[in-house]
Amino acid sequence: MPHPSSQTQPLPAALDLALFELLVHIETYSDPDFEAHWMTMGEAEVQQVVLALIQDLTVNLNGKRLAGALLQVRQHGNPLH
């Protein structure tokens, strides 16, 4: 299996949509600890936050979390199709 970074295929539409929805969610996020409206983040800054979150997920990924995600996909179908 080739290394994922060596693949040049475009993202599946569902994955592209999921990233878009994450960007929008961060742009409008509100809870007692964070109010996006008051942060006045630009597009580049929101994208950097998404990258930081993805990097954090990558570094902190463990078998329990991965197994839970796989179980969710198997129970609810493949969201990329």
C-alpha cells in the first residue's frame, strides 16, 4: 500500500464536505470557554486552527479511539460514499 501522502487523488466529496463543515463550525463556535464571534478570526487563521486540531488528533490517536471510530463507521455505513 503506498504512503497516503504519495497519493495525488482528490479528496472524496464526503471528506471535503466534512472539512468544510469543520471550518464553518469553528468560525461560528460558541461555548462558555470560546466565543468565535469575539475572536474575529480570519480565513487563514481558522484554517490554521483546523490544521492544529488535525495534528493534535494525529499525535494523540490511540487504539481505543480508532476502534470506536471504526465501530461507528461499520454500524452507520461508510460516510465517504
